[in-house]
Amino acid sequence: MKGTVKTFVLALVLGFASGAYAADVSEGKSLFQGEKYRCYSCHGKNGEGADAPGFKGVGKKYSRDEMMKRAAHKCPPTGACNPKELEAIVSYLRTI
């Protein structure tokens, strides 16, 4: 019985965690493609690159922390993001 309870709790925690992550990705995509920061105007509507680098496969190349640092320091509009918005944008970029 104890093993079943542990398995249920673990599944419940993982379910909540993946749901939160999915919300961050969705919010990040909206921010990236939205008018508030206009990320798409330099990086392309889907992160394919335009006047600035694209993001295809960037999540495999850089850790989340490295992407957070790069976005906060090298991209002026995202440097103005609050931490939650920046986290959401980076979460989205890691899925491209």
C-alpha cells in the first residue's frame, strides 16, 4: 500500500510540474510573438532568425541558466522583462 501511495504522489507532482511548464511555454510563445517585446521582429515569428539569430535547437546547445543570462544581457527588450516573463520566453525558446 505504501508503494502505491508513493507512486500516486509522484505522478501527481509530475503532473502538476508538467502542467506548469506547459503554461510557461504557452505564455512564452505569446510574449515572443506579441507586441509587448516584439521579439519576432528581429528573431522571426517562429524563432527562425531574421535580423538577429534564430533559436532552432538552442535548447540543446545551452542550459536554461545560460539562456536566461544571454537573454537578460544581450537582448535589450528581454532585459526589460520581469523574471517570470523572461523565464516563460526562455521556456518557449527551449522547445524550438
